[in-house]
Amino acid sequence: MAESKVNDLMERIVSLCKRRGFVFQSSEIYGGINGFWDYGPLGAELKRNVKGFWWRVMTQRRDDVVGLDATIIMHPKIWEASGHTTTFADPMVDCLLTKKRFRADQIEPQSGVVYHYSGARDLRQWSNFKKIYSEPEFMTITDFMERYIKTKDGSPDRVNLNKVFEHEYQPKPNTPSLDMLETIYTASKCDDPYSVLLAPGKNPDSARKVARQFYAQRGIVEARLLEERTEKVENSTRYNPENGSLLTEARMFNLMFKTYVGPVESAENTAYLRPETAQAIFAQFKNVAEVSRQKVPFGICQIGKAFRNEINPRNFTFRSREFEQMELEFFIRPDEAIEAICGSVARPAGPGHPGEPQANWGWQMWHKYWVEERLAFYESIGLPRTTLVEYWQKPEELAHYARATVDILYKFPFSKRDAAGELAGEELEGIAARSDFDLSQHQRFSGKAMGVFDEELKLAWAKLDEAKKAALSERYFESRRNYLVKTNEDPGKAEAKAREDAVGLARGSYVPHVIEPSAGVDRLALALICNAYGEDTAPDEKGKMETRVVMRFHPRIAPVKAAVFPLLKNKPELVKKAREVRDLLRPHMTVFYDEAGAIGRRYRRQDEAGTPFGVTIDFDTLGEQGAELKDTVTLRERDSMKQSRVKIEALAALLLERIR
Ligand code: GAP
């Protein structure tokens, strides 16, 4: 799709979101606040449905996952242990002209000709000279001064230039002394170097214009640009794609929002709004494992707000500064423990879902399992497989502790296109195999044991032959030492600590590894909105075809499940019956009751809201066309616009089956 059509589609989606109350700009009456969004009545329902269904699938329908609801502000040590205080940063650059801020790694590479300047002089200070010299003479004297100020007092060059001045310029009436000229000239300068990138073939004057604007901001009103030189560049990310101006050098910017706990704003009272929900799960791992009497493998999941001071929030709600996450930390045995217990470790045999979890699954099987489970989840709420991309991060993209990460991408209309012109997709969720990094870090920083005791492992280990014990011990020792060395532990201490851990494994103790499916609620809501948006044609009241905007949400996550309409609002019997039907459905689902306007208009309003079913109470319902139609209603389906007659007594069961 052409760029303008994509923008047009996104504009229509954003406009519908506001018009129908899915999403509003936060603090709109004060001009909004960048990166923050509010959800209106329909958006709030949509989000609740998404979170509710995720919670049902990820914990309520499983024996091996339990939930957590932790605080947003936690002990600041948590963020030291997780690495967020030191490494949760993005490279940031600013446009030297407009001050607009960009994420350095998101700048589109550009090619062209760069115009470099070493600085500028303000010719305004020289206005008196313009009365003495013609314009070309004036420029030559500025050239002369430029050379003159670079010479040293008493040097042969300066002596020569003094002579030139005496012969060429001094004879003109009213010419000030060379000393005075030097004072004026040197006072009116800016030595900041600056560059502008121009696309190939563009007029150099546009580079000069941008450069003059740059120097004007530094007080140089009438700029004479100094030492212009050009350079061809390919795929440079040093220039603002919007105006060609040079950007600042990249600086790292920590994305965590800071606050203070208590009345004193001091370093020791500094706390952070959590940038992810995951860390609370790790910090509460021991408590949850104990009270829920879960044994590894098992998971803890959480839904909640997260905050990131994103440098460049963009694409509507896609990259926000406040958003919600749905995260699962699924704890598993290290592969060495599985091998000790089961004799070998099962690994994925090929593509597709690996089936029901088995005792001999190592991290690769669990990782594959969760990737497939999560893809199935997205399909079950109406995102077709063709709109999703399963992206396996390349080794160089992985975090140092991660063994594998799969990003599930959705092909948003604003996604970039790949070489074949296909939408590449943007991340909805990451599923990472994070080794035992997280719990190990909290063990180190808190000094509290985060390992588990595994009776089955202890018994199995005792039965292994010595060669097997030695081989598994050595492998476990190596992986623990690697972790410790990577976290800057002294090599001697790392060796000793890793040996202790290997002895612990032989006794049935280890720090669990983790698989982390981590999804964003807001990104998913946006994907569902983009996916649902459609335009087709439908007849108006007079039978004339008109454009219909329809949100084709899967009934499972649709904000409103059924709309109930009395055919006419001025017929008390119809209104009474319609209210009865509304009250019959309301305990089971979200129902919208609407009696205002022509029935066609009411249908259209619900199509835009994405309500999958319309229930109309008409004269047939009252039995006016015969007893066989009495207590039946018209059921209209949003997508096909097909209508059928359904008995009121069968209605709730029929709809429930379709929306679960
Ligand atoms: N605990 C792992 C973690 O937080 P992440 O990839 O940084 O991983 C997980 O975030 C998910 O959270 C992303 O896939 C995305 O859906 C959502 N997310 C992250 N940053 C976001 C932002 N600025 N705005 C909206 N959603 C965001």
C-alpha cells in the first residue's frame, strides 16, 4: 500500500477511536501530554476483555500457573539487580536546529551531500563598512580580516597583511584602524562547527539557509558562513531526516521514571515507577512458590501498569510512556537436572506445537511450547495467522543472558516493509528463554536464597553412575561460572561459587530457569482495533447503498456483545419487552440498549462500535403476526448483516456459545 494510503487508513482508525470513544488523548483539554492515552467507554471494555481472556487462558484454565498483583513502586535495589538502573537506556540525539529529540537507533539512514561550516561571522557589526565599500569590496575585506585574525602578532604574515591594508583599504575615507576592525570582527563570531545534509541534486542555497538559521539562534544575525566544504555521504544517521540538520552525538538516556518515597527528595529516597511487571514476580518467587505449593515447572503471571520515559513516543498508542503489560514467568528445571531425572532432554523435533508438556522437556521445548501457545492465543481472539510474524532474534540481537527470544509481530498499517514490499510487522510480545539470570541476580543482590529443593532430582542423582554425575556437574558448573563472570564477579570467587552451585545440584538444589512470554495490552488493543477496522456498503433506510464503517472484533473481545433495540420507542409494549430482553441478557454479557433513531441508524452505530449481535424487538415479538412468532426476536449479525428469528428463551444460551 502506498505511504499516503497507510497514513490515511491510520488517520481514519485514529479518528474513529476518538469519535466512538475507544481512545482519547490524555489531558486533552490542556493540549494533551505526549505518550499518554486514555481509554473511553468502548476502549475500556475492549482492554478489560483482552486482559480477562489472557488471565483465563494463562492461569485460570491451567494447574501450573498462578497469579500475582504487585505494587508499581518497589525497593530500588530490585532495579539494580535486574540491571535496569545501569542498562535500561536508549541512545538519544537532538536536532541542533529544532531541538527535536530522536532515538538514535530509529533514524532512517540517508545519503547525499553534506555542507560543513567551521563557524559564522556576524556581518551586521560591520554595517558602517557598507557605507564605505561596495558589496564586493566589503566581501573582500571580510576575507582579508578572516586571514588577518589567524596571524600572530609580529609574525611575517601579519606584517605583510598590515602592508596590504595600508595600500588597499586605508586610503578609503573613514576607514577605521586595523586594530579597531580586528576587535569588531573577532567579537562578532560563532566558532561552533555545523553541517547540513542535502539530498542529491538539491540547491546548495537550501543548506546555507538552514546553516544561517542555526547561527541566527546563536546570535549571528547576518551570518557569513565560514569555510564551506562538501562531502558525499552514504547511509548516514547523523542528520535530521526532516530538515537535514546535524544531530548531537548520541547520549544514553535511562527510561525509568524517578520519584521519591516520603517527603524528602533525596538520593536515598529515590524510587522508580516499574518499567516492567516481571521483576515483582522474581522478587516474590519464593513466597508464591511456598503458598501455592507449586513445584517447578510452574509459572507466575501478572497484569499491570508499566512506565517508560520513551524518548520518542509514536504510532498512536503503540509506543507510550504509560502502558500495561501481561507477563508470565514460567520457571523450569535446568537441563542438567532434567537429564539426571529423565536420562535425556527432549528437544523440538520440527515446526508446530510440541503438544502436552512432558517431564523430559528442556528449555528449548518449553520455549517452543510457549511460542505456539501464544500464537494460538492471538488467533483465538481474531488476529489471523497471516497478520502475525514469528521473529527469532539473531544471536547478536539477544540479551547476554537470553538463550533464545521470539518476538511475535503484528502487521500494523504503519509497519515498515521488507525488501519484497511485505509489511514486516511490529512487536506485540516477546517470548524469551532467560536462563537462570533473573533469580540468580536477586539472590546476589538480596542475599536471600532463590533456589528450590527438588526431591526427585536428589533421588535420581543418587542413582547416576559416577561418569554421568561428573559430566552433569561439570556442565552445570560451567554455566553457573559463565553467568557469574558475565555479571563481573571476580573470576576466583566465580569459580568457587559455581563449584558450590554444582555441589548443590547434586543434592537436589538449583536456581530455576525461566521462559518469559511478555505482552503489551495497549499494543494488542491497537492491533485488534486495526485488524477489526473495515469499510463496506450497506443499504440505508431508503434502500440506497452507503458506506458502512464496521469494527469486526472477535465476539470474545468485542466491547459490547449485544445491542437490544425496540423497533419503535413510542410503542410502550415494544419498549417493555425490549427492556425485559436486555435484563435477561445483562447478567451474562455486556449489553447496550438503544431506542433512539431509525433502526438502520442504530444498527450502523453498533457496527462502528463492533457489537457482534443486534437483537430487535418488533411487532412479531408481541405476537401481532401470529402465535408462532410470539416471543421471538430478530437476531442480526454484524459481519454478514444476516437476520434470523430466535426464541427469547433460547437467546442467552445461543449468544453465550458465540462469545466465549
Ligand atoms: N519483561 C520483559 C519486557 O518488559 P519488553 O519487550 O521490553 O520486555 C514487553 O516489553 C512488551 O511490553 C512488548 O512486547 C510490548 O508489547 C510492551 N511494551 C513495551 N514497551 C512499550 C511501550 N513503550 N508502549 C506500549 N507497549 C510497550
